[in-house]
Amino acid sequence: MQIDYLHLRPDDAPPAMVARPYRAVMIAELATSQSWRNEIASWLVRSGCLYFIAWGVECEAWHDTVDWTVLEEFNFGNIPDDKFVMTTWHENEPLAEALWFAGHSASHPDIELHETVIVHIALEEQRATTLQRYGESHAMTDGS
């Protein structure tokens, strides 16, 4: 499985991404405006996110925003199975559990997801630490 890391500060524009199926883990360390959550949720959906895991500050609001974005994307009508975005939020759970969930339980019923993008909302980039935490969360049960 491919793991990628993306750091965003609140109100940063999301990067251009080639649309492809992936799961996203949102690690939100900071509060954000609803308008920016809408922008990022639209970007996630349009770039191919098919499973969204939210953890941290306002994680339920992030979850709900992605759900509403998917509904709006399909004009509140039928959503094709291969475009349906699964969503979970992990309030009051350790980050390690949300990361473990992403790697072991977050599967789409119709599309195989080979890539995980960790979207980190924070003032400072923490790629190495975050990817290490992801690896450690899987080493506990993978026997590594």
C-alpha cells in the first residue's frame, strides 16, 4: 500500500492532484472555517477520495462536510457505487487507533484502494513524525 503525506495550513489552497481512487486520513490539529472545509472536501471528492477518515479538531464537522459534498456532487440523487465515499470520524480515540483503522479496516465495497493520503492540518509540516506514527500503528498488529 502506498502512503503519502500532505501538509496544509488553514486557508491553504489544495494542490493539483490527478484523480485516482484513494483513502484519506485527515489529521486536524487546528480549527478551520466552514468555507475552507467545503473547499477541501470538494477537492478530496473530485480528486478521487473514496474513503475519508477524520481525526482531531472538528473531526465530526469534517466528516459531515465530506458527506454533504458527495451529496451535492451528485445533485442529491443516486450516487454510483464506484463514486460513493465512505466516511468515519474518530473523536475521543488515540491517533494510533485511527491510523490502524485506515490501514486495516477502511476498505471500499466496490473499489480496491491501494493508496492512503494523510492530510495533516497543522501550522508546521510533520511528515517524518506522522509517517512514523502510521508505521508504528501497523507494527503493533502486523508483527513487524
